[in-house]
Amino acid sequence: GWSAVFTAVATSGIVFAFNGFQSPINLAGEARNPSKSIPFAVIGSIVCALVIYVLLQIAYIGAVSPSDVAKGWNLFNFKSPFAELAIALNLNWLAILLYVDAFVSPSGTGTTYMATTSRMIYAMERNNTMPAMFGNVHPFYGVPRQAMWFNLVVSFIFMFFFRGWSSLAAVISVATVISYLTGPISLMALKRAATDIERPLTVPFMKVIAPFAFVCASMILYWAKWPLTGEIILLMVVALPVYFYFQGKEGWAGWGQDLKAAWWLCAYLPVMAILSLIGSKQFGGHDLIPYGWDMLVVAIISLGFYYWGVNSGYRTPYLEERKEHDEVLEGIGAH
């Protein structure tokens, strides 16, 4: 039924397949004309991925004989669907090409994510939540090498604990969805608190798009099924001691206001875990909330957390630094 489709969206790598749009956003600070290049890159990456994956599905479904699926698709258990179909059709050259591409294509994705994640680690050091060595930039190549090495070590750790693509894709997809949650809330909170700061890019209809996006991310998190939902949320909590350590070194001045603004997320994650636990059996829960009604409950509760998060935003010192930076650039004629 549809519950299997929803779970596949959350855990089979579909979310990860469309995640390429994050790369131009993470590197947006280096764009010369962000108002034009960022929308083109983001929308273009999503559209290209959509076209490619739809065509792949059409090709796969069209290659299967109707008699083979007369008793249902559950009889199909291909580990490499396109390659095995090519072998079945005696297209050995195509099968070899697909196996080679299975290695080459992820390497391109890995290269892109190596660049973006190292920049994210570098930015975390700038925010004093990572060791100072990750803020070092190579004087010639202009890349944070220590951050890249750290990213490589973390990759090896994940490969050790999640050795199959299915388990790794499920973990990465759900963790990625959690990272989506802060985007809509941060955007709308900034629109309220930073009205005087220049915006090189403005997206219309965000009062509708932002809450809809937050609800969609919450639904995907719920569709991941219990206990995976709870396990990923627990994984988020494991990183808190690292944050507290560096926050203690930085000092606790203003931390109370930061915590007040983040209470919505502190409450959201355990609430979602509880909803997943007591939700319908189709999504791994104890069926205390019937199928169908469970998704309605998730949508309503997530909307409440969305408005809580937006209203808890405040004008941070970083916004004042950005404003002063823009004023300096205007003074020297850089704009």
C-alpha cells in the first residue's frame, strides 16, 4: 500500500538522491551573483534529478514483461535492477557500463560533498563549536584541509557501522531530513528579525512554502518508521556533549537566550520519537493512532512547532556583525 511508498521515500535513498540542491546553497557565499546563480543552481539540480529518475523508472517498468508482474512486484528481488535486466536481454556491454557507472557516479557526488561538508566544519569552527585547527585554510589552495581529513574519518566510521547501502541510505536520508527542519524556521525568523539587512535573494510566497516544507520534512521523518526514527534522534543527542564542551570554553554569556530560542527543537525531537512509537503499525508503531489519522496528527503538531520556532527567533550578534560588514563594504564602494 501507500505506507510502503512513503517509507521508501524516507529510507531508500530518494531523499538523498535529490539532496544535491544543498551544495550550491552551502557554497553560496562564494557566488558572484547569488540572486541569479543560486535559484538557477537549486531549481536546476532538482529538475534535472527529477527528469533523470522519472526516465529511469519508465525504462525499468517498460523493460519488465507484464507476465512477470502479474502476481505482484514483490516477486522481484534485483540487487542491481538495470544491470540484471540488461544481462537478461543479452546486453552485456550495457551491464558492464552500468557497473562501471555505479562506481564513477558516486565518486562525483563524494567529491562535491567533500567540498561542502568541509566548508560546514570550517563554519562550525568559526562559530566556536569545533577545534581551532579546523578553521585553518591552506594558503595556496584555499581549502580547509584539516576539516577535509576530519570529514574522511567520519565517513570511515559510518562505513564501518553501516556496511550495506540500504542501511546507510536510510540513516543518511533521515539525518538529512532532520537538517531540513531548521531551514524554513530560520528563514522566516530572519525575515522577522533582520528586516534591515540586504537580501541578495528573495523567494516569494514563503509564508506558505515554509510551513508546508516543515510539515513535509516532519512527515518524511515519521515515515522512516520506528525504531529508525528514534535511533536517528538519539544520534543527534549524542553530539550534544561536544557542543556543551566548546560552549563552555567560549563562555555562557547569552547562552540562556540561545537556549530559549532552541527549546522548540529540544521538544520537537522527542515528541516526534513518541509519535513514531505510538503511531500506526504501518510505520512501525504500536498502532495507538490509526493509519491515516497518525499523519494528520503529525502534520498538526509539526505546524505548532513551526510557529513556535519562528516566534522564538531573535536578533543575534551575528546579524549585527553582518550589518556592520555590509556598511563597511558600502563605505569602500564594494557594492
